[in-house]
Amino acid sequence: MFYEPTPEQAADSDTMVEQEVSYLWNGAGTGKTLTAMEAIRKGGFEKVVVLCPKMAVSMWKEELEKHLKDYSKIGNPKYNALARRTTQVPKGVNMHWRDAVIVPFGVARNMVRSIDAINTTFFIDWQLGGSRLRGGKERRHFDNRYKTALIIDEAHNLKSIYAKQTRAVFGRSFKEDSLDGIKYGMNAIMHLTGTPVTRYFDDLWVPLRSGRSDLLKHYGCYEYSQFIRMFCRTKPIQRGNKREMVICGNTNHARMEKMLQDAEVMRRTLDDVVANMPPVTHRIVDTDYKSVPAGGVGKMTAAQLMLELSDETSELSTIRRKLGLAKVKSLLEYIEEYGQKPYLIGDWHTEVGEELYERLGDGHAIVNGATPSKRRDLIREAFNAG
């Protein structure tokens, strides 16, 4: 193991191994990634599919190969994970000898060529090690060649019952036994998120329907409409000539808490685990600052300071640029944990903005001096609309 798990991570990973569908909803900074990797190791899973935001793809590849470096169950000398950023398999790559495949949500959605024809999905083919399903398109079951786990990182991205990517993962009916969707044929499904409810309780229907439908039936909220009536407050609004009911709040908190306890949801905060977490690390950025007066920046006049910062080759400007780049990793980790809300990020150097934009990918925009005014207006309107 590359990391030594904390007692809390060890306990949670044991729980995940015992459950076919598990919900790791611990807070930010509690080490959910390591907990999931421990569950993979303890559960003896031979192949792993990770669905995650685009900016987390590289992180998952690095962490899997570090922590599970000698774990390969399919004959590789070292654990071999592949980050798939497009629907096309790179030339010369034998997919079937990869221990893990990490795929962004948007790419995974497009890799399901037909939600009905389950045996045409890349994931089924990969689990079978390249062999074909017997019985053609009408065959609805298969024996997995490899014990495979599906990890859904930042699982709150799959909450909308109308979103194509949600249906691509869980199938059109969201049922546990449905024969479509990426989850079909997986031996275990692990939901990871620090924010299972981004706003209202309706966010929880999809993960519970697709994993613990027995509980929904027991509590009388198996259908989406029943779930909304039981756990959400609604109000009517007028949209043009149409009157609609929209969710405006939560209700029945005690009943929801009891149902989540019955589902064995894991929920810890940073305060619960901080005593056993490794010490905080710091990154030191070295740079030359000969042009800064001996007394520091505070001794510079406003004119001197503006002159230094306006010159991108000056030492002070370099310090600011390197400081901005050093913050990118932590900023991305924060957004990954607390996504699904508008963020406005300002920076002084285009290099910092471009790095953030490249890592964040779709759904984000960059505005600088070269951005046309019409494009600026569109971005501003989209941001204000949430």
C-alpha cells in the first residue's frame, strides 16, 4: 500500500466490501479516494471502472497506480490504469489488459452506444475480456469474466432523473435489476460524494432507487412522485401558459435520516477523522526577488508596485504568477468536493486562468482582454442564471 489507511478509512472500506451498493458520503478532506481503493483491494476486485468529473481523471489514475501498484489481478507486473478522455480507444492500446479505466461523466455517457442494446457497450465488452456475448442482442445476462467494481466519484453529478448521463449509468428505469446502463453487470457499485444533497432531498432518489429500492418500497416512496410528496415541499409557479409545481424545500427530516441509517450510509465529517489524518503538507515555491526593496513590498510606493506588477518579466510579477499556479491544485480539489454551483475565479495571469480552464473542461468559461463583448455578455448571463 502506498498510503496507510486511518482506522476510519479501514472501517468504512470493510463496510463497502460487505455491500453490493455502498454510499460513502463522508465530508471533504476525509479521504474517500483512499477508502474506495482499500475496498477494491480488500474485495479482491479484478477490474475497476471509475466515473468522475473531468478534472479528477488524472488524480484517479495516479492514486490507483500508486496505492495498488503491486495488486494487479489480471497478470500485469504493475497496476495499470487508463484515463479515457474520448470515446475512441487510442491506437495501439489493448484495453482488455488494463486493471482500471477512468472515464469522465460526459465521455461515459457517449460510450453507451445504445442504452437498450446492453451488450454493445464498451463496459460490457471490457468486463468480458474481449469475448462476445452468446445469444446475440437478445441475450440479457452474462457471466462476468472479471470481478468488477464501479466507482462513482462525486456521485451527486448523477442526481437528475432527466439527464442523459444519469440514465446512461443507471438505466432508463433506475431499477437495481434493470438490464441497461453502465451499472449492468457490475459486482459492486460505490457512490462517493461529500455533498449527497446539493439542495433538496430529491437528489437522493436516483442513488437509492438504483441501489436500495427495497427500502423505498418499505417506506412507501418507490416512485419518484411518492418520494417528492414524502420528503419535499413544493409550490406552484406559472411558466407562460403552463402552471407547474416546483420543489422549494425539504420535509420529513427524521424519516429521511432513519431511511439513510437503514441504507447503511457512511457519513463522517473532517472533525470525526482529523485526529488520525496525516499532517498538513506545504508547498514552497522558490523565486528570485532582487527588485523588491529590503523592507519588503510594504516599503514600495504605489507607483513602484504598479510598475513591477505590470512588467510580466519582473521578479514580483513572477512571484504572483507562481503563487497563482501553486493554488490551482487546491482550488480544483475544493471545486471537486463542492461542485454544482457557480464559481467566479479571478487571477492576474493568463497562464493561471488557462491552466484552470484546461483542467475544469466543459461547463466553464474563461474571460480575458481578448474575449469579445458579446461573448462576455453570454458568459455573464449564464453565470447569473446559475
